[in-house]
Amino acid sequence: MSEESAPGPKESPPAAPRAGSREVWKKGGRLLSVLLAVNVLLLACTLISGGAFNKVAVYDTDVFALLTTMMLLASLWILFYLLRTVRCPDAVPYRDAHAGPIWLRGGLVLFGICTLVMDVFKTGYYSSFFECQSAIKILHPLTQAVFVIVQTYFLWVSAKDCIHVHLDLTRCGLMFTLTTNLAIWMAAVVDESVHQTHSYDSSHSNTSHLRLAPDPERASSSVGGDCSCNTAICQIFQQGYFYLYPFNIEYSLFASTMLYVMWKNVGRLLASSTHGHGHGHTPSRVSLFRETLFAGPILGLMLFVVGLAVFIIYEVQVSGEGGRTQQALVIYYSFNIICLGLMTLVSLSGSVIYRFDRRAMDHHKNPTRTLDVALLMGAALGQYAISYYSIVAVVVGTPRDLLGALNLAHALLMIAQHTFQNVFIIESLHRGPPGAKPHDTTPKESCHGLTFANQDALHTLPACPPTPRLVGTNPVGPQEAVAIISAPRGHWRRRCLKDISLFLLLCNVILWIMPAFGARPHFSNTVEVDFYGYSLWAAIVNICLPFGIFYRMHAVSSLLEVYVLS
């Protein structure tokens, strides 16, 4: 069967029969691994969702036992993969230059470190009342710490691999590891949703509508005894690991995306220009704020600081009296409306700039870019759903007051901002490198990689063929090559695009921080709760909001790549 084409200028023909014969059942191997992942994921989803309800005889110890087993098996497979690739030098003949960019791996390491801190807090929390706890509750965070360390190292060194040995086993192993991360993500989301629901119940006297709530019997899941968290150190551990859940959630999703790209690259044949440790379109050095107009970073930093202040005010006032809650919601919605409005206008400006950009469109197949686009579009559906439910509740329901008007404007701008930002990011990711000619389907790195070469090393390279659009018919020497490289990068359109990407990046970071660390205006503002009822509205928010939170962090990763490509 034919292989996926490489992101290089053309597909390398499978000239070696031995390499082609290894992939005689490519689609069948993928189907087998997908079926394995679906069945394991459904089993995990059943236990995790069932364990969230008090009246279902599934306890958190059952969930911990399943997740611990999955993490141990995934860790053993990763160690086998690393040992196999070390002992067999020909196991990885190609490396995908677009997979596992440094900012994605750096984010994975950052979230991995925070997850390790969370595991320390969870171990300390459950150890505070060890006498009435099941041993699996202490074993689970310890196992997760080992799994995070092993997996982070694995993805750091192997994210670009196009492995050509044990194809079916590798596909199944990658899919099982991906499923393990998704199961950890689901468990964290459900646990955080139960915690938020319990917090809402604590501040409202009416509990007749409450379905999800922690049960003391489930907290102990035990042979008896008092498992209440009364000591100060125990409460610090408990609050600490709940505040660190967002990092654990993002770690699992980052790892899942990188594992999916590795799964797509199993047995893949690439052109010779992409062998080894090439960097594709990525420059060797990235300097933040380099060659920008500074308007975007400065405005983005201002909104970031103001957003942090608004978030602190909201968290402090929302638990107070009704008047203070009303004031906190007005401030929260007002800031978000301003931020979303500016982001919408800036995204539209970026799309307009692209109408005057003569860079070629890159139509080569690229699993990493395809996944980025799919995740941006898919994750945005969560926020779309919440916004449309809010619009219906505000327009049809009563009363019609200032808070309702702000809620309606916020929902409409949220839809517009997601839409236009996705258009800008997706078009940016499909642009060729700076200096690419219109209708030119050959990446510039084919000419000695001069587009992103180190300018100090240009004097050691032979001259490139002439570029008619830029230099007419004269041959190009090193000094002229420097001018050709520097001119597009210094163009005002490039500077504007860099400013736009940095501004959107900073805004997405603050819009990730607010919901990820507990801002829930969906419940503080009772318009939707009164219209739909708490049970339905809580289900909508708890299902859709995690996708909206993930969208923000994935948009940050994509915008950083847009900044580099500009």
C-alpha cells in the first residue's frame, strides 16, 4: 500500500522492497490498534463516569486500580520501545521534522513538572489518614509520577520518530499509551467537576437538584474509620492538588497529541531532505519580540495583568453577598467582552494582511498540522455549545437586566472570536516560509536551507541559483543572500503578523487561566441555572468547558508556531 507523503518537496519512492514489505498491512495494523484503544477507553470511561455518582456501586478505588494498571503497562511498553530503538540503529530510519516542536515539548515538560508536584500533594493528602485508606490511593499518585517521568523522557527523545520495526506492536503500544493519557484526563476532569459541584452545594442551601457530590463513604472507600481531613497540613495538600489539576489535564492532552502524531508516523517514508534531525521550516533560534512593532506584546501584557486582577477580584467577591457577586460578574464579563472584542478585530486584521501576502500555500501532507487543525476546530465546539445555550437562555428567559445583556454579548463575542481566530491560525499554518514565491510548491530549504540559515555561516556555502522575482538574472552571492533573507523578515507585514500572534497568544493564556483555576460564572450567574435547571446545565458545562480550556492552551501552541513561521 502507498505511504503517506512527506512534508518535503516530493515523496520518496519506496525503492527498497524490504521497507515496503514491512508495511503490507498498514491499514489493518491501524485498525487493530484503534479497536484496542476504543475498547480500553470505553472501559475506563464507564468506570470513571460511574464512580462520579453516589448511587452507582463503583468506587474511586476501582478507578484508581484501573488507572494504575494502565500506567504500569504503558510504562513497560515505553521502556521496551526505548530499549528496542537503542539496540537496533535501523529501527528509526526517518525523523519527521514537523513533529514535536521545541515549544510543544517544553510545554510538556512544564506541565509534567507541575503534575509531579500534584502527585506529591496527593500522596501527602492520602497519607494523612492512611489508617482508613486503601493502599491503592497512595500507590496511584506514585505510579503516576513514574509514568510522567518515563513518558516525558520518551516523548522528548522520540517524538519525531518514524519507526520501521514491530509496526503492529508499536501502533498498539502508542494507542494504548494515548488511551491511558485520555483516561487520566477524564478522571481529572470528573474529579474537578465533582469538586466544583460540591463547592456550589456548600454555598447554596437547596440541594434537591444535586446529583454529583462527594460521599464520605466514597472518600474512605474503606473498612471503616474517620477519614475526615481535619489537620492544617492535610487541608493544604487537598487544596494544593485541586489547584494543580489544570496542569495535569493539559499534560495529558499534550502527550496525547504527540503520541497520535507518532502513531501516524509509524512506518512512514520521508524524502531524503527530511532525514535525521532536520528542522523543516523552524528556525534554529527563536528570539521573542524580535522584529515586532511591540504594540501587540505590550497590549497583550497589559490585558494579561488586568485579567489577573479581574480574576482575583472575581474569586474574592463571588463567594460573598449577592451584591458583591453581581459586581464581580459585571467586572468579569466586561473584561472578557473587551478582550474577546480586541482578539476578534486583531484576528480579522491578520486575515486581511494575508490577502496581500504573496507567500505560497503549503499543501504537502503533514500529520502534525492536520492534527492541529482538527483539534482547534473540535475543541472550539465545546465553547460554541456553552455559548449557544447561554444565548437561548438569555433571549428566551427572564429577567432582562444588565447582567443578561453582558452575558449575551459575551456569548456572541466568544463565538466570533473562536471563529476568526481559527481562520487566522489555520491559514497561517498553511503558509509557506517567508520568501516563498506564489504557486511555488518547493520549500526553500531545498536551496541549501538558506531561508533559515545562520547568516554567519552563509560565507561557507556555495551560491544559490538566481531567483528571478527577487534578483533578476544575476547570480546570488553570500551578501546578496543575506539581503534576500533579511528583507522579507523585516517587512511590515511580517512585523504585523508577529505582533498579532503574540497578542493573541497572551490573551489566550489569560483566558485559559481564568476557567482552568476555578472561575465559573456559568453557575454564579443564575440565568442559565434557572432556565435549564441545575442538573442539565451542570452536565453541559462539565462536559463542554474542559474542551474550551484545552482549546486555549492548544491555541497558544499553534500561535507560537505562527509567530515562528512569520
